[in-house]
Amino acid sequence: MAKAPPVARSLPQRLAPWALMVLAVVWGSTLFSTKRLISVIPVPDFLFVRFAISTLLLVAVFHRSLKMSRQLWLRGSLLGVIWSVGQLLQTAGIGLTSASIAGFVTGLYVVITPVLGLILYKLRVHPWVWVAVALSTVGLATLTIRPVEGGFGVGSGEILVALSAIAYAFHIVFLGRWSKPSDVASLTVAQGLSMTVVFFFFALPDGITLPSTGVNWAWMIYLAVMGGAVSIVVQTWAQGHMEASVAAVIMCSEPLWATFFAMLFGGERPNWLFAVGAAAILISMYLVIKPPGVKRPSVPD
């Protein structure tokens, strides 16, 4: 019996994984600017100012999309709240554990995402994607985990970061389920508005601290535009054309790019752990972007 030809994918479906990979590179490039700003601005204030700017930009560009159905408002608002909760849990957890352990535990959304998709929507995952998930997990471990005094223990910090990984996984699964090409602008605006409201309430009690120098304002605007407005639009559009589990594999490459930029601009030197982690993550991305001989159903455009 002749083999059935692979299902043809549309141009957006072919471009979506590459768009998410560029997005992961952008996220990795924001590490230095984020560290700089949160050293002088409280984290809730930093998040509020960043997403207030990005939301104003989104509303200015997509103001016509403010007129949307109640269902889109609810879905976009819920997505924004889930993502905001993930950010706040991750930030609180990082303060109670090592950054290396937090980076690894957060990245475990790559494992949680396909499991949630299976439980919530009975979304079957191709075996090659499970291989990619396993490779991504190995890559995350080698890139992020470093020996710490007392070894690895599960405390309140690790629990908070694990809860943030679950929140990010829910966001990826729901966004993949709800995002349609025709609704990208509306979902993007609704997410941005709800994120801004959540961060405002957390920043308000102690007053809102703003950047105090022109350089810090420039970094804040960069993060708001590239790590905020553009990121929300790209992720919402891309996930409307691909499986949530595939999106998670690509997005969890962020630590790889963060390490790369740290070596490029921060003076860090590559070692065998970086080589192993980079190879594992790059192979995992190849498996989900160019799966060998996989007949994967098209995601409807």
C-alpha cells in the first residue's frame, strides 16, 4: 500500500514556528535590561509600567478591535489574568530559591502543556513531539541547573515557581485553543488590558515607582514594545496556526538564547554543559518544526 503524502501546511502554519523562535530569541535578549530595571524598581511596579506602555500601544494600533464580542473579552481577560498570575508566582518564587532552579522549574511547562492538552481537550501528541519534550527538558536542566549548597530541595520557592509553570501551561493551551486568525487583534488587546489591571493592583499599595533616568526609560520602552506588545501579538497569532505542545517546545528555548546573549555581551564563557543543552534544545525544535516523516493534521486557518 502506498504511503499517504504528508498533509500540506499553509504559509502561516509554516511561518508560525519560526515566528515563535524569533520571539524566544527576543525574550532571551531582555535578560540584562530586566535585571537592570528590577534592581531599582519594585517588581510589581516594573511589570505595571511595562505592560501599561505596551497596552497603550496595542490600543492605539488596534483601537477598532476594542469592539469585540463578550466571549472574546472574557477569553482575552482570562488569558491575561492567567499569564499575570504566572509572572507574579514566578517572581515570588525566584526570591525564595536559586535562579538556576527557578529557570529549570519554570521551563517545565514544556512537559505540562501536552499533558493539559490531553486532559482538557483530548489533544493527542505525536511521538516525535514527546521526544522533543524530553530533549527540551534535558536541555533546560543542563542550561539552568547549577550545584547549590545543600543540594536541590523542594521548598516554598520551588512550589511557587512550579505553580507559575502550571499557569504558563494553561495559558499556552487555552491560547492555542481560542486563538483564531480573525480574533488576534481582539484577544491581544483584551490580554494586555487585563494584565495591566492585575499588575496595577499589586503595584498600587506602596505607590508606583517610575524609571528615574533616560537610560532606564529607554530600556523600559524596549521591554514594553518588544517584550510586551509585539510578543503578545506574535504569540497570539502563531498559536492560532499550530499545536500548543509544539509552541511550548519552541518557547522553552528562551534560556538557551539568554545564555547565548550572556556569553556575547556579559563575558560568560561557553562550556560543555552549554553545548549539551544547546544541542538538545536545537534538536527538539527541529523535531517539531521539521518532523521527519510525520503526517500531522493541519490546524485550521
